[in-house]
Amino acid sequence: MSARRQRRFLMVTGTMSAFVLLTSGGAWAFQNYVTGMIDKVSVGGLGKGKDAPKGAMTILVAGVDRREGLTREQQRAARLGHEPGERSDTMLLVHISRDHDRISVVNLPRDSYVTIPSHRSNGSEGAKGQQVPSRPGKLTWAYQFGGPDLTVDTIKRATGVGIDHYVEVNFYGFVNMVDALGGVDVCTEQAIDDRKSGLRLPAGKSHLRGLQALGFARARYTLTGGSDLGRIDRQQQFMASMMKQALSSKTLSDPVKSTRFLKAALKSLRVDPKLAKNLPKLADQMKDLSTDNVTFAKVPLANPGYNALLWNSPSPQSTVQWDQGRADDLFTKLRRDQRFDKETPSPSASPTKPKSDLTVPPSDIDVTVLNAIGTRGLATKAGGDLREVGFKVTVPSGVARTGQQNTVVQYGPGRKDSAKTLAAAIPGAKLKQVSSLGSRLQVMVGADWDGAKKVKVKAGSDAPSAKKPDLETGTATQKLCH
């Protein structure tokens, strides 16, 4: 079990390397040898015709357990196991907008409860070539039972999103990419001493090299209570940090460093032949992207610990169940090339009630709590205080900024009513509208934090409640360590 977990964590970080190459590759598009160096893999069920690489496109990025090219020393250093077989445990849908000026990224949980379509057995489910019926299972099984073809088919059916291209990551290449960049910065609100990953970090900002970076993505028990899902915020933070470092002037102006990074990235990937052909041109079209142009989203969940009775076990297995209605909204936006953080119209005010009335109860408000002063553990404490008075709280790892004295409630357009309820619960809090937040609310916790108090919503109010945010999103800039 320990070896399987360790491989899974490596695949998470390997998948990040493919994302970074796609988002920062424009800087190296002049390198004519890109197409020749990169490995190709044929995949059925992909879209995009002769007009590629123009227009909107969606790329499936899959982290795959393959060890070719790794020495025993490398496997020992990364704490890898030696089990045979190939599996894909980390998957991202990376959507490039029609004008190639925006990227949307959705993390797909490996244990998502999905229907695996009918397919021919590769020998792992019975006799090779035998027809296997459609049946429920975990998303990670699709690659194990049918490779890239079945993985693409499964995700297309689960999301309703067409997949135009496929990228497969050899996970250890991630270490070389990080080292080629000279390491990247991360932030953590609490100190890490994780026995499983071997990582030890102080609270606050740290600069990580390759193997340390693996540990950061692997760290589990000291930060997220053993949950795989709890690591997604840190994974997104790390992808944003890698992208920033790859696009920095220090990297772009150093031909040795930039070439080393490119080679490390290309050696870790396999892509479909059409993408390999169009990659330099596509990367050149995206050369002006910044971390402001990349938005991450999580699949909305109904139950992250859903016990399902599956065909290969006599007892229920823990899976991740999507909130299908809200997940459909997410994938519809992806399919229609719409922004995840599209602004929600402001609700009409009630003419019969004074403006000071609170109209949205805490139980209807989802809020992200961020540390804006740098005091260790402050955001965690503030989040706990807000939960106690009824709010739905998320506390990402890291420090958003340092030195802020006053606590500020920030809200996107259309969320003023919810922000008023939130500010009323925080003594001394200031309100600030931030257009880039879209439909989200967040609390920037300052030095004046003094707990939260219960608030009363006006009974019988005719004013409509503000629309709850359907998606949990954030730009790469917001994920950076400040």
C-alpha cells in the first residue's frame, strides 16, 4: 500500500510538468527539434480536424506509472515501489480558449465514481480480447484496463466534454524539470514533518528543489488528514509557481537554463501525433499568457467518501461521488468555451426593506479564508471561528501576503449581500469588491482578527438571496506564494 501511494504522489507531480510545458512553452517555440524529440502515442477518440491548432481545444493530461529510463538509485531517492503494471492516477482537463488567450484547468479525482464503457480486455479483466461490459468503477481503472483509448472514452462520457489531444507524463521527469528551473517557491501556513514523504519544511515560504517538490505534493497526513482531495490546492499552487518560474526573465534570458528545462520537459512526455506536430505553433500562439490567464477549478463533489459496491470486491469501496448537477454546469462551461469565473448578476434589492438588513444566512455562504499577516496558524483559527457561527469555510495552504493589519472581506460582483452577512460576523472587518473574484468570497485575515460572532438574518425578508457560487475556482496568480 505504501509503495502504491508513493507512486500515486509522483504521478500527481509529473502531471504538473505537462501543464507547465503547455502554458510556458511559447518561450521555447523557436526550438525546431521539439517535434523530433517528443515521443508519440496513438489514441482513439480524439477530435480536432485539419484546422488545428486554431480554435478552442481541450487536452487530457494523464500522469502514468511508467519507469523506463529510471535507475535503481533514482527509484530509491524518490521512494518508489517496484510493482509491475501501468496505471494513471492523476488527470487534468486543460482547456485552451478559442483565441488562445486563456486556459482553464479541471482536476479530476483519481477515485471518481464513473461508468467505464464496454471494451475488450487487455488481459487484466479476464481473457485477452474478451468483450467486457460497461460497468461502474474508479476513474483510475480506465487506464489500467484499456490504456489511453479507454481513458479518453471514459472521461468523455463522464464529462460530456470532447477531448482533442492527449498528453501522457512519465512522472519522474518532473524532478528534472524543477531542478532545471533552479527550484520553485512554495508557502505553507504550518510546518511540515511528513514521515511518508520524508518532507520537513518550516511554516512560511520555502524554496524547493526537485525531490523536495515531490515531497510537497506527496505530503498528506500532516496537512490534509489523509485525504487525497485535500492535496489539490497545494498541487495547483505548485503548478502556478512552476509556470511563474518558467516564464521569469531569469529563465528566459538564460539559454542554458531554458534549453535544460525544455529537454527535461520533452523527455517526460508522450503526446498524440497531431499535437506533437502542432506543439511549437500552438506554444507560440500562447507566448503572451501569464498566471492571470490560467484558472483552476475543482469538480464539485456530493460525497468524497462514497462507499460503492463494485464488481471486483465483495465489500464496498471508497470512491469520490460528483455533485452531478453542479459538475454538469462546470463541464458545460468548458464545452462552451466560457469562463469559470463569469460574473453573477446582482440580485434586485427589495424596496420594502432597509438596506441594513442581512438577507443571506451564513449556511448559504461559501468563503475562502486566507492569511494576510503571516502569523502562523491564523487563517486556520479564523476558519474555525467562522465555521462555528455557520459559514462554509475553505482554508487553502500558504500565506496570501504579509503585514496586513485590517481584516478585509473581498467579494466578486453580485455577492455584496453575502459579503455584508460575512462582514457583520467579523468585528471591524472592511468590505472590498474585487472584480477578478467572479462569484467568490474570501476573507483576508489581518492582525486585528478577534474571532467571529453569530449574526441574525431578517426573518421574512422579501429580498432574494445572492446566488451561491457553483464552482470553486482561482487563477494561477491567486495560487502563487506571495
